[in-house]
Amino acid sequence: MGTRCRCTSLRGQKVIVYFYPAAMTPGCTTEACDFRDSIGSLEGAGYTVLGISRDTEEKLREFRERDGLTFPLLSDPDHAVHDAYGAWGKKMNYGKEIEGVLRSTFVMDAEGTITLAQYNVKATGHVARLRAALGVD
């Protein structure tokens, strides 16, 4: 059984939710490992980090184990959560327009209000830029 996450279980917590295209691909691995390497300072500043992709629970388990990821990775195979956040849509991929995951990050305050929304972020350097925007060392 995979990790289940209910919004009510996050009440009173500041949350960073990031959407990524596919586990174990180069860009997504870079981004996930950057979150992993920053988890101490992010948690120290009161943030809970959640990663969301369309991957299966099994692939997410392999990804967590392979890269020592210490935060939850959630499966959204029908992209319903992606749709709710606007993290699914048209994008360019090698010069072709396709529909897919828009690499995006959302920061919510303890009341669940989105205080920062970043769309079409680049995997490399994203976490460092996010930490700077949040004032997290």
C-alpha cells in the first residue's frame, strides 16, 4: 500500500508541494536530490515537502530507495491533483507541443493558503532559488 496524504493531515503545517514529470529521470532526480539535501533546513524552517508525479507506487518506492529520498512521493496517475493545481497542460518538448506535467512548485502556509506558485521551473538550481525566495538558509 502506498503513502496516502489528506489535506486535513497537513493542517497547521507549512507545505511545499512540487510536481515533477517522471521518477528516476535525470532532471527529476536532480530536483529530488536537491530537496533531499535541503530537507534539514526546510524542515527546520517548518516546511513539509511532498513530491507528486504520475508514477506508480512501486516506481516511487524504487526512486526513494535508490536515491535515499526522505520525504513523501505521492502518485497521481490520473493527474487529477496536477489538474487541480494547474500543473498539467500544454508544453513544448523537443519542439513539439504535447500535454504533460508542468514542473511546478507551490508553497502553502499553515492555513493551507498558497503563498507562492512557481510554474515551468527548471530542475537544476530550483531548490536553491526556492530556499532564497523563502529566506531559508
